Amino acid sequence: MAGSSAVLSDSSLLSRLDRAFFVAESWLALISGITIFLLVLLAVVNVLGRWFFSLPVSGYIDWVEQFMAIFAFLASPTVSDWADISVWISW
């Protein structure tokens, strides 16, 4: 995130909403990033647990599925700002 907004900063309703959504989007991106870090940490613990103790993380696949759902939906507003995403359907 660049930290600046394309909308002028004045006291209009649109400008206030833009600043509020920017703050919310920043928090969602932070939570999403923490979730990805926890997913990587869980994978490391699972691999090391299998190698050294023959004791994998119980329910590892279920945890991965939940983490992926969390960061996929929380990061979607941030990702949609980075690029112009378009879908072409050809018949």
C-alpha cells in the first residue's frame, strides 16, 4: 500500500468514506499477512514434527483449508487495488 489516496482529502462524505475504507483495508491486509505467516509456521512445525518425532500436526489439512479461506477473502480488496483484473469469456 502506498499510503496515499487518489481521492482528494477534504471533508466530503466520499473522502471520509475513502479514508475509512483505507483503514479497514489496511487492517484486513495485516490480518491476512499474519494468517499467511501462521500458515508457513504451521507447515514448518508439521514437517519438523514428522521428521524428528514422527508426530505430525493433527488435522493439518483442515487447518490449512481454514487459513487459506481466511487470507483469500481478507486479502481480496488489497489485491484488487494492485491490478486491473478482467475476465474474458469467449464462446
